[in-house]
Amino acid sequence: MRYSAHAIRRSYRLALVPALLVLLGACAQQRESGYYQSAPAGTASDAMHRAQGGTDIIAPSQIQLGFGPDTQRKPAAQGEAPAEAPTPAPAPTPAPLAATHTYLGTVPCVDGMQCPASRMTLTLAPDGQWRARSVTVDAAQATTTRMGCWYVTNDKPLRIMLQTGERTTARLEFASNSTLRILMFGGHRPMLEYTLKRQADIDPIQELSSQPAQTCNSPGD
């Protein structure tokens, strides 16, 4: 019996179908249950994903504030105390007052200009204390001593006031680092110009050494 070529090819196709079905069934039995189900996301899966070069973007935990890239503010951890604001540095002491110096010069009479002038020795210490000795220029040469605290009242030009308790004794201005100009003394503004010159040696005004030290605020307080 003779068969045509078309019939022969059709017979081969029909014979292959059962064989393919058997092969697919065997492969399906070898796969584990849930093979095609993706695992839920977790710490381990995330780590594996990153190790394999994953590029997924995770939303940041910081709060974005401001307009620039450097304005990212991190929330404080639970129980963490907020950061304290920095304490501003105290103002520096002006150069003429940064070390102890003694000045000497003539000061006017403080009794309505009805008394002789005096030669005053004034010592300023950087901790805010001052001591002074005044000797009249007449024949009597009466000596008086005073002490108190000085305070800066202006920086350009540099001016200070001398106080004894609550009373202002004098107001002075630094004409230069070595010269003090008297603006007011004993409650009176002098009619003439009086100045005190800085001395090479420091006079501690020993007459006041037995007196307790004054508690003065430093210029930076």
C-alpha cells in the first residue's frame, strides 16, 4: 500500500503530541510548590536585592525643609535633648583697658571751682576696678583717695565712666591709647581741657590696700 507524503507528515505530528504532553507533566512535577509566587518584601530580600545591584529608591526618613540641598533637618531621636543654642562670645576688652595702667595729670576742683586743682594718680585694672589718689597743688597738699568700678559708655571714641557705688565720679575719653581727656569730674564739666597721661610704672595706690576689692562687671559681661 502506498501512502502520500502529506499523510506521512500528519501521522508524525499526531504521534508527537502524546510525547510532549508526557514531558510537560514530568517537568511540572519537579517544580516546588509556590515556585512562581514572588516572596514578600522583607529585610532579607532587600539585602539580597541590594547585593545583586538593585536600584530601587527608598523614601528618606528626614524631613525636608528650606530651599537648598543643605537645609535637611533630622528629627530628634526619642528621648534626645534638643541641641542648645551656642553662647555668644563676650565682647573683647578694648586695647587700652586690657592691662593695668596708671595715669597722672591735673584735675579741676569739684567744689564749684572755688578750690585749687589737684594732681590725680588714676590706676585702671582690666577687671573693672579703679583706684585714685588726689593731692591738691596748694600749700596744704591735702590728699584724698577713692576707688570704684569703671564702665565703657562708648567705643568710638572710647569713653568710660568712673563710679563709686551708685555715684559717678568722672567721665573720661581716650584721646589716644596713652591719653585720657576729662569730660566730667565731680559732677561738673571743666571749662578748660584737662588730660591724664599714662605712666611707665604702675601705682597700686597702697593707701587703699587694706580695703576690700570691688566686685565689678568685666566689659564682656
